[in-house]
Amino acid sequence: MKDQLVDKFLEKYNQQPTASYFAPGRVNLIGEHIDYNGGLVMPCAITAGTWLLLAPNDDNVIRFSSVNFEGDQIIPIEKSYTKNGNDWYNYPLGVFHELQQFDWLSGGLDLLYFGNIPIGSGLSSSASIEILTAYALNDYYNLGHDKLELVKLSKRVENIFIGLNSGIMDQFSVAFGEANKAIVLNCDSLKYKIVDCDLGDYVLAIINTNKARKLEESKYNERYEECQTALKTLQTAININNLCELTAEKFALHSHLITDETVLKRTTHVVKENDRVHLAAKALNAGQLEEFGRLMYASHQSLRELYEVSGKELDAVVDFCKDYEHVIGARMTGAGFGGCAIALLKKGQEEDFAKKLTDYYVDKIGYPAAIYVHQIGNGVGKI
């Protein structure tokens, strides 16, 4: 892959790249829509991701180019930038903007990106490109920021520059992922532990519904606001900083304060999903994969009925998996509204699963899903 990109870089910029980097995508095994509520999540990095090659130029400009998208951008080096439409280059441009607030990045750069994460699939292509750019610039300019600082910076890009009120899980898992490991992350304190992710006789199948979505154009921000409404209501009676500080018992005592039925449903999901992550970590550590799979199904049902972020495409995939004897657990992963589901699939059944799911999905939805198996990989780094 790197050799092919070097050839493309040389063709485009008439010079060899001086450095190259890779950042993965991620899947969240369980713990959905609770990162921005201060909860526990269990993501892992995957071997699909984004590559970046770069070299300096003497023109004092940033040249953005992508193998995946048409239309290169040439932008002068300035102290600050603003988002320009919805084009892909806004994500790395936002990183330049954030870094320029701390460090003056002098001298122009030629940049070439390539990614094999399906765009809009819920596998964190945006966090991948943000962390990738931040890590590369930090390394290239020897800025001295640690990974956690780059994670927080990239989250600001997503929240402020792009305008999406997401949590920190995506950037964190892209930066700190380890091969064959999952991360149990407290999104409030940012304390985390790495746990073995031994799937035994099973593999992690990723099913792309091929229904893409733009989160900033979806109801993602609406869900965030609904949770904020619940938090402000509960704070009139109890001292909490986020919804995931609620235990099930404390929530039962105070849930009557939330009189809006929709907001109550959202809060119920948040509290129960946070508990499921605790249980899932115990199950994974104990090698109880069937229990882990049961919790995956329960998570999806909650996201479907209480948080209402799945949709007919994701539901079709999970409904199929429930009746397929070689799958022990499945759920949507990511923000929903389209994107991907994941399934714990018995090894050796990949072809049969893909064929039967494709037939079922086409019959239900009208077009095929994309099905692939990725390994659990490492986080961002220089290559």
C-alpha cells in the first residue's frame, strides 16, 4: 500500500514524500451513545484506516489531496481557519487550525491521504483522519504533544470546527488502540484499561449497511440535547455532572422528575447501557463469549427502542443474525442512522454468512450490504 501511495505522491507533487503515517478506524464493541454522557465504552482499533504521506514545499501553502475524493485544495499558511462547506479536507484543516493556536507551523506542506474505511459507515473515518493529521504534524514539527493532548485537540476539531457534539471515544480508540485488545474507557475521567479481546472460535464480522449518513445533518445533535435536558432536570434534585454517574437504583428513585417521555427513554438507555459495559468487560475477561453476545443483542434492542438511532437497515442485519445459528451476538456500532453493525461469527462460516445475509438484506432493503472481517489492530503511528 505504501509503495503505491509513494508513486501517486510523486506523480502529483513531483517529489518523494519525506514521512508517512497510518491511523486506524474503530468499532465500538459495546457502550453506544454514552461517551458524551460520561460513560464507559469498549472500543477497539481495526486494521482498516487512513494513510498520510507528506513533504515540505517552498510556496508557504498547504496542499490537500486525497486518493478517495476529487478536487485538491491549496490553502495559504495562516494563523486560523474556518470550516468551508462539508468537503473532506475540513477535518485535517481543523487540525491545522487547532495546532496553530498553540504552535506556529511554518513552511508549506504537500499532503496526500488515502483511506479504506467506507465513508459514513460508522467506523470513525473522521476521527481517523483527525488523529492521523494531528499525530503527523506533531511528529513532523517535533511539537512535543503527547497522545492524550492530540486526542483532546482532535475532539475539539470535531465539536467546534466541524460542529458535531460527539464524545471522545473515537479519537481515543484511534490513538490508543492495540492489536487484539479492547479498551475499557471512562469517557468522563479518561481513565482506561486495556483488556484482552480473545474471541476464541469467533471472528468479528463488520456489516456495512451501505446507508451512509452525515452525522452533523442527522439527529445526533438532537440526542445530545435530549440528554442535556435530562441532566439539567436531574441536577435540580441530585448532584451529578453527567448522566452516567447514575446507578440504576439512583435513577429509579429520581426518574419521575423527567416528565417528557422521549427524554425519559433516552436516559433509560444511557443508564442501562453503561451497566452493560461493566457486565461485558467481566464476560470478556472470563471468556464468556455467549454472555458477551447476549449483551450485544440487548444493547441493540435498547438503541432501537429507547434511543431510536438504528433504522430498518441496521435492524435487518441484527434480525438476521438472531436467527443465524453461527452468530452469538450482534449490534449496531457507531452513532447509527445507517453505517455498520458488528457480529460475533463462528470461524469458517464467513462465506455462508455473507451469502445468506446478502440474500436476506437485498430482499428486505433492496440493495446489498458489504460484509468483511477485520482484525483488531494498533493505533496511530509512523510507517
